Amino acid sequence: MAVNNASVSTSPVPAFNAVRLNDTQSLIERLCEGAPEFEKTREFAQRVGVSTRHVERMAAQGTIPAVRIGKSIRIPVRPALEAMASAATSGAKAEAVTCDE
């Protein structure tokens, strides 16, 4: 039996695996429920089901947006989830922002 992969995401992030592309927005809404505007990398990693190091790597590569404040990295939750969904379907990269104190 043939499987139609055209409508299924192939993201390396568990939260986006096997999600039909038209359901991506509802998944983002569910993942954003109760979330603050920004999260630490550890908190964001727990939200999407990956390691902290994976989130740091995605931020460094520009796959997700990130804000660096001194030595700390903060992840804007909704834009990062949207970037992850976009990257899962198109390979796009996000812009990283640095704020030095």
C-alpha cells in the first residue's frame, strides 16, 4: 500500500511530526496556550519535546528566532513555533537578534 507523504510534515521536531500541513496552525495554537511571550531555551525545549541543546542549535543556525540578552537566550514562543512549522515545509530560516547589556 502506498503512503501519501505530500500532506504530512517531516520535521525533526516531535511536535510537528505526522501533522497534516492544514493542521499546523491549530497545533501552534495548542502549543502556545498559556505560554509567555518569551521562554528560556530549556522551557521552550520542553514545550516542543526536544533537548535544550537542539533548541540552542536551531537558534544559532537561524531556524528559529532568538533574542540574546547578555549570555542568556530567550525564545519568542509564537514566532519560533511558526518558524519551525515553516522550516518543516520549506527549509526557511529566521533572523536572530542580539541585545547586549
